[in-house]
Amino acid sequence: MYILGIETSCDETAASVVFDDRTILSSVVVSQISDHARYGGVVPEIASRKHSEAISMVLEAAIADSQIPMEKISAVAVTRGPGLIGSLLVGIGAAKGIALALGIPICGVNHVHGHLFSPFLEYPDLSFPFVGLVVSGGHTSLFHLRSHEEIQLLGKTRDDAAGEAFDKVSKLLGLGYPGGPSIEKHAQGISEIPEPLPQALLERHNLDFSFSGLKTAVLRRVEKVFGRRPDSGRRGSFHQLVPNRTADEDLSRVNDIAAAFQDSITEVLTTKLFWAAENRRVDSVVVCGGVASNGLLREKVVKKAKQAGLQAVFPSPGLCTDNAAMIAARGAGLLSSGHTDGLDFDAKSRWEHNHGGSSTT
Ligand code: KG4
Ligand code: ZN
């Protein structure tokens, strides 16, 4: 069955045609990164306007690339939440229009579950149970998956998402948006961290995350190294403290801070992922979402998996960041187990992750 997937939860307008829940026939992603870059983060009002401008073109391109005539599409899967309401509504409106015009079923998909099941597009033999870490700009959560329906939340961030921490620290250091790729680039080649930053592991085996302490530690480090203080009105806010054009010597200090931050956050993510794997006695760990494209995180997870005799699975970078193929694939799974939605379903800006299965711990 050919599924049309639509994703508009944040700053990517995406559409994809997937055959069953495995084969990607087309995947079109139009990113708004350049529209938000100067604000250092996603501006919701701009995001929904941009989705609304791009959605028709993205849908047409996805259908054309798939070489599947529109009338052969058997269902539409669309991100229902969590995400920015105005953005979600653009995708949901388009999906409903198509479902109504073609007289085909529609299915609302949890964006986080889309990330969690994205590895099946490239690793069809991945078997349950496994532990999945979703690390993106909006989410940092650990799950135990026993089947397509049994998804148990094991822990989540108590404050910022990991990607959000990358973005805020990058802004502070004057390294631009999105922060992850920029911090990774500046940290490249620094293997010995001159002055490590703290790791917030909380108590042993606690699977929740907290990155606000690390963020504040970076702020203090910047103040110490550069002697700059935020003005009183902005104290504690993460505006840019280091100018874009820094002297070579300053740039090397910026790079050291970027490397220390990256090292600390990837260490926490890796440690908790393997605590969860040990706790649930699984054979595989999956890491997905935008931050999963981070090279150091991949390196650490692969190394630890080897030591523990586990399989480590990462989607390729194009499937780590937001895309509609993962939404179509997850939709295919839900539809094949009989799940559809009426044309009156709403968007959910927040959506607990235990939909479609067992309870939250
Ligand atoms: O999954 P995604 O595209 O969107 C959300 O659902 O949030 O993730 C975007 C996030 C951004 O915060 C970005 O800074 C981060 O993923 N990111 C990275 C890297 N590439 C993207 N973080 C660390 N290292 C990277 N290479
Ligand atoms: Zn995402």
C-alpha cells in the first residue's frame, strides 16, 4: 500500500511517499532554517506562514518524484503533534483535503513515534525489544519498545531538550543556528578537553535528563574566559555573549568550550541509553532525531555497544532530522493494525508519548 506522509510540526515542510512501512519512493524536505537563523531559534508565526507557502509545492514534488499516480495513494499519514500548533494545522489541513478528495483513510501520527520507528526504513531486520533514544530540538526521551504498539516511556528531559541546549549554547558562543552542526564543527579535532564541564547524570539509574545546569555552567565559563557579563536585564538569558568575529586566540577558546559542552552532553546521553539497555535487557539500542547525526555521540554509542555486545542502530543523517518518510512509515504501521482517524481530528501541541500502547513509567 502506498502511503503519503506529511510533516509540518516545526521548521521543515516535508512530504513523502512510502510503500508499505519500508520502502521510500520519494522524500521532499524544505527547510526554513535560513528564515529563523537570525532569531537564533524557530519563530512560530514565521514557521506557519512558511509552511503554508511551501506545502502545495512540496506535496506536488513528492508525488511527482514517487512516480505513483495520485489515485494510487491508499492513505494519508500526517503529524498530529507534538509541535507548533499553527505549523501542525497547515499539514493537517492539507492531509484532510487530500483524504477527502481521494476518499482514502487518514491517520494522525505522533512525531516522536515517527522518529522512533524511522530506523525500520533502513534496518528492516531490526527486531523488538529495543531501547530507543529520541534526541532532537524539541525532545529528549528514552523508550522501551516491545512491539509496534507497546511503547513505554522510561525517562525524559526535565527542562531543555538536548538539541535545544546545543542551539542555546551555540547562540551564546556566537556560532549561529542550528547549533548542533555548528558546535560539532567547532569542536572537531579537540579530543583532550582542557577543562571539562559537569555531567548531570542525576542519581544512578535515573533515566530522566536535565541540561539546564550544563547550560548555566557554559554561561559561567564564557563569563570567566571572556570576562563578559550579560547586562542586568538579560542576566541568565542565552543571548550572544561572544562576538561573531573573534580573534584567533578567542576562537580557540570558543572551540574549547564547544568541545567541552559536546563532550559532556554526549556522555550523559550515552550513559543513560546504556543504563536503560541494561535495565531492560535488550539486544539493540536505537538513537534517532536531529542530535543523532552528531559524530561524537555516534562514536560513543558504537564503542559502548561493542563493549556490551549490543547492536547500535542510527538512521542516516537525512532520516535523523525531521522528514515525512518516518511519518508515512509509522502511519503504515498504525493503519495496518486498523487505526484510522476521522476527518475532525485536531492538532496536539503536546502529546504524551505512550499513545498506541502501554503506560508511562
Ligand atoms: O529532529 P530535528 O530535525 O527537529 C526536531 O524535531 O526538533 O532536530 C533538530 C535539532 C536542532 O536542535 C539541531 O541543533 C540538532 O537537532 N542537530 C544536532 C546536529 N544536527 C542537528 N545536534 C548535534 N549535532 C549535530 N550534528
Ligand atoms: Zn523531530
